[in-house]
Amino acid sequence: MENRELYFEDLFNILKNIMGTEFNLPTYGSATRYKMIAPDNQENFEMIINRKGHIRKDNLTYIMFSKKNWANDQIGCFW
């Protein structure tokens, strides 16, 4: 497995907590955005929840991304 793939696998497996006390799912045709943080405060994430199913209107899409840029920040990589 490539170094980059290992890095993203590690990010994926980190426990993530949503910041704030309110969590609302989006209505049909919209999206919501949440800030997330790892318990050790070393990684920041954002999550976008999208509800735009045309056939099944109850489908949700979750997109999570790290605030770090892998190409510019080599912390956590297996070099």
C-alpha cells in the first residue's frame, strides 16, 4: 500500500467528534456542514451532509475531509 493511502486510511479511522451541541440533518435539496475534531485535538475535520436523492429522497451523502493538506504537511505519513 502506498504512503498516501496509508495516511488517508489513518485519517479515516480516527475517532471524530462533532463540535457544538446541535446536529441537524439537511432537508431535501440542501446540505449542512459541521466542524469535527479528533479527541487528541491533533486533527481538524469538516463534514458535509447532503440530501439530494432524486428517486429516494431519504438518501444522505456524507463527505468528510481533513483540514491538513497531505502534499504540504507530512505529519503522520509513513516515510
